[in-house]
Amino acid sequence: MRFEITTGDPNKIKIDLLVLWLFEGVKTQNQLINSVIDEEKFIAKSGEILLVHTHGKLPAKKILVVGLGKKQDFSLESVRKATGKVVNCANKINTKTIIAPLIADVDAKECAQAMAEGAILASYKFEKYKTKDIKHETLNIEKFTIIEKNAEKIKSARYGLTLGEIMAHATCYARDLVNEPPAALTPKIFANHAKELVVEAPDYTISVETFDKTQLAKMGAGAILAIAQGSVEEPYLIHLRYAPVTNPKFENLNPKRIALVGKGVTFDSGGLSLKPDHHMYDMKFDMAGGAAVMGVFSVLGRLKPDMEIHGIIPAVENLPSGTSIKPGDVVKSLSGKTIEIVNTDAEGRVILADALEYAKRQKPDAIIDLATLTGAVMVALGERIAGLMSNNENLLNKIRAAADSAGERVWPLPLVDGYEDEIKSDVADVTNTHKTRYGGVILGGLFLKEFVDPQTPWVHLDIAGPVYNAKPWAPYHPKGATGFGVRTILNYILNQ
Ligand code: BES
Ligand code: ZN
Ligand code: ZN
């Protein structure tokens, strides 16, 4: 699908499909359409669509009237959803070209960005392992043209379109990694994908260092090694670094430095604390935090932010075997703190302990971690909302705002004093599980907090719910991986 932005009157252009956005209670300027709308009792509720064949009475062959709901409920998320719906419908009726105007009274840049995001994210399919019966629906739409009468708006719309394409492609890149079967995305393959992101450009560099088992042992990353020891797949700590090339004359010589940390369990069987099969089935997505970090890095060269960004992914496979870590074992993490393993299925926090210590050593101004850490976050917030925890209210608010404008839902949970006893161990500094059944999301966050410098603003996103859809739930949220987190982090980076 190619995008184009042009100026002109959409009603005068010959095209397969013209989109007509409509708020509830508003009439169009076209009598023919108005009469069909009345006949069909079309109310323009959000998500409602009506396909009208014009039979030569108008230059467009078909008009797709798309409901945007009530004006007072409108947000950019309505644009993403509505454009996703347009694309899904166009694919069904085998349309090659679409024209859609910018929505009146919506900021041109933001509208074009949301339209591009909705269209690309809704077209996403993961079909590389199908050998027959592939419909290739996604290839049907060749051109999506955004049109605007007012030529003055075209420039900012064009900028929004580019941004939307970048955001959506980064998200699809993360989706692809998550959707890969676990055998096709082992820690080693994950590390190799990171190496593909390396770039040396005149104005920025992306470099990567990967630490294998021997190097991790030398470093003292006992927590990552402990979780990986049951698998024949060796662990890797992936460290990506984006840095702008600073010009001593003009540029900020001390750019802000942030660290993004992503849980990278390429398959979580639970280890010796084995998961039941129905809980194990989707556990290839347990590296979705790491995939989100990779998604961000995949487009940094196009966005060129003026800050240093570290991407840190501990990549392991959590399997039971004769060499697995056992409940009762004590491991020494990179920070020197010891962890008693009580349940081998609470592996994410253990590998993140080392990753957060490694992040600390990069001396960042802020740390953001993304992890499919607990099932408890889904009990608390359901499948569509991520838990947001932090030691710094300012950073928490920034991430919350970034998520809101991406249409990714997050909700704050408190990292309160008073629950620490739950993660105290009789034999080590901390235990990786808690005795209570309650408050598992917060206790996961409190465990991670033990490995973060209290002076460094840090945010923990427990993304276990929204990273993977057992069933599609909105036009641009298909089944499988969602790429959750990528657009939130990119917004945060762009807003600095
Ligand atoms: N990867 C899981 C968390 C998870 C569960 C994500 C379900 C998505 C859906 C994590 O490693 C895990 O198993 N956590 C345990 C922790 C418990 C043993 C303290 C959990 O949530 O049950
Ligand atoms: Zn687990
Ligand atoms: Zn896990």
C-alpha cells in the first residue's frame, strides 16, 4: 500500500472508492448520499459503515460512508479505528485505490498520522508459514490517497503521514518478532536480528554488543545464566545503542540518555514449575518487551532523536530439564544481590534483575522497562491495559501521556511501602515469588525496584495483557501480536 497526499476536491476525482467521514447527527453535502443514509437508517455511530454504489452518478465508483460517532467523544483513536475499518472493508471488496479526505476540524498532522497508523496496522498479516490458501488480502490495496482542499494544510499532513508510517512499521516489525514460532526466534536468533539493526550514518550510529554465555559468566550475570541453564539454547544479553553524532559547534554536547529494557524470554514453559499446557501455548510472546525495544530501534535512524538511547534485552529460553534451576536454588545477580528461586516460572523478574543492573551501569537519566511479567496484571486490568509502575511521578506522567496519544492503554499501580516483606527471603536477599496470592503485579514491580537506583527515574510497564490478542478486538488490532509499547515509547522519545 502506497500513500499519497494531494490537494483537490475529493468529490470531483474518478476513483474506485471514496471515503466520506461522518459524525453522528451531521448531514453530507450530497443529496444522493443523504437519501441513502436516511433509507438505510445510518446513524454514523463509531465503527458503522455504509457502502454506496454510485452507478455513474458521481465520479467515484463507490462511496464508503464511515461513522465517527458523537463529536464530543471523538479522539485520534477514532481515526485509527475508522481508517482500519476502511482498509478491512476495501480489502474485502477488492478495491485497488482509496481516497480519503482529512477530517474537518482535526489537526492535519495528527489526522494524517492516525490515518496512516490505522491503515497499516489493520493491513498487517503474519502469513509466512502458510503454504496454501493464502488470499494475500493485504496486497489488494495499491494506493491510499489522503486529500485536502486547503493547500496550506498539506505540508503538516505530509509530515504526519510520514510519522504515522514510521510508527506503524516499527510496530509491525515488533509484531513479526513476537509472532515467530519459538524455534524460529531463539535467544541467538533474537541477537542476530539485533545485529541487523546496526547502522553507521553520517549523523547517527546504531551499534550492538551481544554477550554470550561465557561473557555473561565473566561479567557475573548469574541471574540470566540461572534461568537459561535448563535449555540447550544459550542466553544472550543484547545491548543496542543509538547515538546522534554531535557537532561540537551547534549540538547539545550532553544529550539526554535513556535506557529501554525489554524482557526477552523466547519461550516460557515455566521451567521445573511447569505451566499447564493451555497456559503454555502462547508463551512465545514472552519476549514481547524485547521485541518492543527492537521495534523502537528499527526506526530511530529515521526519527534521529537528539538523545542517546540504550536498548537492553536479556534473551533466554525457560525450560525444564536435568540442568534446570530448581526451586530453592539461590543465584547471585550482576548487582551482587542474591535471589532465592522459589518458583521457576517467575523467571522474568530474575533476568531483568541483571538487565536493570546492566542498564544502571550505562548511567541513564531514565530507565523504562517493558515486560510480560505477570498473569496478575491481567486479573487486575484485563487483556487490553498495561500496568504502569514507577519511582518517579514526572516520568510516570510522561509515559502515561505518550501512551494516551498512541491509543495504547496503561493504568498506574502504586509501588507502595509496606509490601516489601512479601519478597523477603530466609536464605537470600530477595525471593522471586511471594507467599500471598494477592497484588502480584505490584509485587513484581517491587521486586524489580530492588535492582534500580532510587535516584534514577524508572518506569515499569507490565504488558502481559495487551501484547497478544487471542482474538481480534478492533479493526487495527488483529489476532496475535499487537506490537504494544512501541508507539508509546516512540512518542515519549519524540516529546523530549
Ligand atoms: N510470562 C509469565 C507472565 C504471563 C502469564 C504473561 C500469563 C502473560 C500471560 C511470567 O513469567 C509468569 O509466569 N509469572 C508468574 C509469576 C508467579 C509465579 C509469581 C505468574 O504470573 O503466574
Ligand atoms: Zn514464567
Ligand atoms: Zn515469563
